[in-house]
Amino acid sequence: MTPNHIAMRAAEIGVGAIAITDHNASGNVKAAIEAGEKYGVKVFPGMEVECKEEAHIIVLFDTFEQLETWQVVVDGALSGIKNVPERFGAQFIVDADDEFIKEEDRMILGPLKLSAEEVINKVNDLGGICIAAHVDKPSYSLLMQLGFLTPELGLFAAEISRNNLQELKEEKLKMRLRGLHYVTNSDAHTMEDFLTGPKTEYFIEEINLEEIKKAIIGIDGRSLQGGKILCK
């Protein structure tokens, strides 16, 4: 799951756009964007944020500069604990050719000192979008932690995990989600996860967040198909 390998494999299987959303971190995103440019794959800069409520929120931006600004906010909200590689694994940062640059010694696991509302407001102010991650799961789900999600929170969509794709048709959670639109992502931690996991196929004119927003809402001729499996 190194930047060059991710972009190369995405190109091989015909995936036009991916997002890099590491947990509370963005150290490898720039390398992934550069690798994506080499292989013709759009890489959205992002992050999987764990908020104070111990729930995950996917944040996506159009530009790396937006993500850099967001990373400053995250840096100020980390626990301050040092990572223990022997227990939690080493946190490597590499370049676009997968060459080692340095090791992140801060603990990036665990929640930030920011509430869900603070995360969403700050990301929205920066021009990004926030998606409630794997809302159907019993843990690390903002829906399960809060009980329901209101429009006032400022979320743009809700992600359904690979474990509950029938929810895309049954919509048993829709009432508690107050009408949030569904997407499905691979939530990949290995390349096998990415290949076999569900994805969202977007029908858009350009690959940017504004077009993705239109596809999620279903306006101006844009649309999407959730739960898509692209495996070669």
C-alpha cells in the first residue's frame, strides 16, 4: 500500500479516481498525488479523521494546499503521545517512488481533541466535504455514537461499508440519517481490500469535488452507482 503501487494498480484496473485517507495523517498524500499524475489517476487528498466521539469521518479536498492547512489543525489536536512501533507498527513516510523519507513518531491512532461538529465545520470552511464513515458498523460510526445525524451537522454523505451493501436498497438507516445520501468506498487497508471492496462509480464531467457533490445529490445530469465491484 505504497503511493506508487496504489496509483499503478488503480490505473491497471481502470479506476479513474481514488482518495488517500489515512487515519489522522496526510504524510503520504503528496507522494500519492505525484504518483497518480504519472499513471493518469486522480488522487483526492483527504484523511480519515477520528473525532473526540471516537467515530470516523472521511474528509476530502480538491487541493493538497487545503489538506496542508487542515493538517495544521490536526497537529494541534493530536494526543501528544509518542508512537510505539513494536506495538502499533512503524509509521513510514515515503516519496512518489516509494523511497523512505522518514518515520512519523507521533501517535496518530486514537481520537483527536476535536468534536465531530468542530471537525465538520473546520473542513467545510476550508472548502472540503465530510462523509460519515461506515455508518452501518457498530463501532467508530458517528451514527451509532450519536444515535442520529442532523442536517445542521454539515455532513455531505454517509458511507455504507462492504458488510451491509443491502442497505443501499433497504434504506433502514435513512430516517436516522435525516436524508443523507449514500456512497460506498473500499475502506482499503491492503490492495486486496481495494480490488474486492465496493466502490462508487461516478458519472461526471470533470473529476473534482463540485462534480462529485452533484453526482451524490443527483443533479445537472450527474449520478453515481454505489456498491460497484471492479476486480481484474
